[in-house]
Amino acid sequence: MISRISQQLNIQIVQTENTLQLLAEGATIPFIARYRKERTGQLDEVQIKAIRDLFEQFTALEKRRASILESLIESNNLSQELEKKIKETDSLSELEDHYLPFKPKRKTRASIAIEKGLEPLARILMAQNHLNIEDAAGRFINPEKGVEDENDALQGAMDIAAEWINENANVRKRMRHFFEKEAQITSKVIKTKSEQAQKFEMYFDWAENIRSIPSHRLLAIFRGEREGFLKVHIEPDQEKSIQLLEEFFVKPNSTTAFYLKKTLKDAYLRLLKPSLENELTNTAKEKADVQAIQIFSTNLHQLLMASPMREKRVLAIDPGFRTGCKLVCLDESGNFLHNETIYPHPPQNQTKQSISKIEQLVNMYKIEVIAIGNGTAGRETDLLVRRIHFSRSVKSIMVNENGASVYSASSVAREEFPEYDVTVRGAISIGRRLIDPLAELVKIEPKAIGVGQYQHDVDQSLLNKSLDEEVMSCVNAVGVDLNTASKQLLTYVSGVGPSLAQNIIDHRKENGAFKNRKELLKVKRFGDKAYEQAAGFLRINNGNNPLDASAVHPESYSIVEKIADDNALSVEKLIGNKELLSGIALENYQTPTIGLATLLDIKKELIKPGLDPREDFKIWEFDSSVKHISDLKTGMILPGIVTNITAFGAFVDVGVHQDGLVHKSQMAKTYVSDANQIVQLGMKLKVKVLEVDIARKRIQFSMILE
């Protein structure tokens, strides 16, 4: 198994062995990638996940193989030849093919015919050398068993032969390959539902090769089928399929060709086609799910790793018309200071009072940035704020509020702010997203953030696993302040989880701030293994040990101390000393477990301890002349922000309440296969208006501006 994984991923066997051993010992993927580079040969998180996933896949195959062998032994059907075939196959589908003839079945047409004693006639049919099969059929007439005449006998023999054809492993392998290569997915609208199915109009009469159909189209078609609007089939040309079977079975001088061809057609239409169509449908769906989930994960990564607005006091506004705009003031760390409600928009139109209140709060709480939710009334509120002449420098920034309502109604929000209603909590979330997107967004179920496509159509367990791992990867890449992090943020730290996260919070409340990483071992149920996995990702600023504010793992502190001693410096003086650190001969500090790869990481960390990998925030403003979709004109070039990325392109917000699509064909003058190669979530860019459909609220943009 290890050899197969290594060969498939093109990595050394020792890398696979060590990675699997670390995973078996309970190490997390971020920990292995960051702190066990010598063991894995510097494999990254993607490669480690691939090893784990293949191991799980092959383990499932081996488990199924063992189960089949056990079943065949119990039923006394395991021949040496069959055992050899089962042990040599690496394909789950082919494994099931070998088992199919011996698999316990419910009553079938073939089993009924066998009970009637027609199996010998089926063998004559398949042998194709009997001079007259009709005469042979006459010998099997038995009214007591329900065989009234030659036709009954021949039909029973053909039923048996059809099942044999369906259960032939070589036939199934050949036909499976043909399906995978030639099958078309076709969809037809159910005529009585054509009016209700307008959103699937594109697929009312659709045909495409299943091998090349993009994941988003396949998932859309499957959704149409699931909602009862489309009839969907996946199959190759019927005549070609049956011809392929005839070439496989019918001999040149066959004496039973007439009946055998009828049998082959029946075997295909009744048994083989439904089975292979179902199998191919599942395979195509799994492939589409993986692609859609990958897009979702990539988008989530970009959103979580978005630039934080560091050390700024924020006035957050959750806009609204009738219910007003909720205002909250937050300090530099996102701590809640104050809240108000204003009514600047219809029907109240209290514009002057609202402007006065915003000015008052900006001055009172020394606000530097105003964060405005981009939902209902967002653009109108942004334009209102831009009219205000503040006495200090204040920037207004639109913030994507997807999922804010989910957070505000959650138990997490109620626990944080039990005395405030959902509207105030929502505004707090909007402001905190600007200050630190990662710390705030981890409080929301990833699926609710709204940065994927067809998230409700894909395998939910696979989606949740993938998104949780993406959140964990981001959290550990940035690092977490042990003394200020929320329970939700701590939950995603390597080796922690919900239970230990709560224990850390409880310990912090009872004992005050952590002074060093070693104090983690005093936390209830926080043992050596959890400490090993988590310590390097948890930061303590202004603690007893300056290394605790860095990504240097405690297991490597002795090496840092030795480097400091060798240069007659304290650890404090060593940290940040770029000139000295740049000239150190790292090879002198290697140990049996810590090599150059880890030493280079330590050196990098000592030069810039606790460096946040996220880029600094860059302010980007919409065109003030464009407020509504009706303001858009073909040919306009506008500033925008990428809000979502799909398999077919990216959606861009230009400040008109309706995101527009940049199809991947409009991203560059050359062919673009993957939109993520060109754009990133939150990316600021300029787009040209290609088409505006006000009635359907659809906008087409291009990134090709000339």
C-alpha cells in the first residue's frame, strides 16, 4: 500500500511511511507540515493530505477485499483462479465485478429459470454450436415447472444467459471503459413543469459528453433532476453498445446467433446499462463534488486570509431602510464600546440627525475607519457617510456581510453578547471582519459564508471535512494569541478542539493571562501530546519568554538558547538581530531530529518573530457616480471587488447591490482554465461593463479593458 501511494504521488517511500506514522500517532497536518519537515522530506499540507486520503481509499479497498474473500470462503465459491483475480485487482469496481456472480441476490428472472431446470439450455445457447436450438428447447418442456412450450424454454434460457453476460467481469470492464469514453449526459424538461423550471431553461434539451462536462453544469443538471424538472440519462449510443457486445460474444459461425443477439440486447438494456449508468452517475457526481468543494475551499482560504485592518478604531454599520442602521463602536482589538440606531433612509429620512450622530460617535470614540455592510441599503449608507466632512481622517469601507445574520442568531453570539439583540451582534460582526477577518469568520459555519457554488448539492460530510481543514490550515498559518483568542479560534488550533478550547478559556478566567506556553500544561486535560501539537501555533505577547511570541516550537528553544550563548547574547537581543542571524552557520546546530529545514524556519522566525503572513489592508473605493444597476452603461470601466469565484468565472461587486459575472473567457486574452489562476477573493480590480439585463438583474463584465 505504501509503495502504491508513493508511486501514485511520485514521492519517496520513506516520506510516505513517516507521514503515515505521524498521522497514526495523532499528529495534525499543520503540525506535520510545519514542525516535522525532516521526517517527511519537507512535504507540504497538500501532499500530506493526499497521502492520508489515498491511504484511507486503499484501506477501504483492502477492507472490502477481505470481506469478499471471507464471504466466498463461507459460501465455498473461492477457487484459486478467483482468489488470484481478487487479490491482484486495484479497482473497487473490478473487485465488485469478480464478486457479482456469487453475491447473494433476491429472486431474479434467471434464478426462476434455473429453478425450472433451464440452465443446460442456456449453456447450449452460449456455446453456439447446436444444430437446432429450437429442437433442443423442446426437451425442456415441463408444464409442472411452468415451461409450457419451446418459447418458454428459450425465454428462460435467454434470461439465464443475460445474467451471465451481465456478471462477466471482462464484459463489465470493457463496457465500463466504453461508457467512460463515449457516454453522453442528456437532460430533457418534464413538459408539464416547463413553466416552473425556467431557471433550468438552458438544460431543457441538453446533451454533452460526460467525460468533459464542467462540474458546475453537471451539478446544475442534477439539481434540476432532483427538484423534479428534468429527466436525466447518462449512456453511450445504444446501437454501438450492443454492437460491442455482439463483437465480444457472437462467433462467426454461430448456430444460435438470432437468440443470442436478442439475449445480448436484453442483457444490455435491462441489466448492464442501468448498472453502469448508475455507477457512472455516482462517479461523475463524486468528481464534480470534489471540484466544487476544491473551489469552495480555495475561496474560503482567500477569504480567511484576507488582509486585516490592524490597530484601527472602527465604527461598524449594519445598514437597513425601515428598521434603520445599527451603529456599533469597536476599539483596536474589536472590543465592543457602544451602540446606536439611526434612520437616514426612507421611510423616516432622518438624514441630518443621522449625520450628526455619526459625527458625534466618530469624535467621541476616536474612530479611524467606518465599516459598512454591503447588503440592503449598504450602498446608500456608504454614499451618506462619504458626504460627511469629518474633523479627522476617516475612511469608509464596504464589508461583505455574508453569514453575519447566521452569526448574530447563533449560540456563539448569544454567549458573547447576551444583552444585545441580533441586529447589534450583526453590526459587531461586520466591524470585526474588517479588523481581523480570520478571527471573526471562524465563528460562522463555513458553508454560511457564501463563497462557493452548489454547496447544498455536494457530499455534505466531504464538504464539512474539507472546509474544517481549510479553516484549521489558515488559523495555524497565522497563529493565535493565547490570551485574547475566542473559543472558536482556539478550537481550530492544532491538537486543541472544542473541549480543550473551553478549558483554556476557563483557565484564563480563573487564573488570568498565560505568562508562558508551559502554563498550558496546567489546563485541565491538556496533556503532553496536545502541548506538542498546539504550542508552536499559540502566541503569548509580553510573557516570560520572548520565544513564546514566535512560531518557534518549545522543543527547539534549547537550540535558540545555544545560538544566543555562542554569540554572547541574550535570547531577547538575538531576536530581530537580522545582521547576526544572516551570518550564522546553521549546519553547526543540527541534531538527530532537527535538520537544516527546521533551522531555516527558526532563523526566519527569529528575524521577524510572529510575522503575520497576511498582506496589509489596501483601501479601494467604488465609483461614486454608480449607485444602482440602472446607472450601468455598456463600455463603462469601473473599480470592483471579487466576491466569489466559481468554475466558470468570478463575481465582482461594483457597488450596485448586484454582483456581475466575469466569465473566465473575459479574464485574459489567452485561454483561462481556472479562474483562481487570475483572480483571488477580495481582489481589487477594474472591469468593463459588457451587458446589463435590468429585468433579470444580470450583469456581464470583462477584465479585458482595451
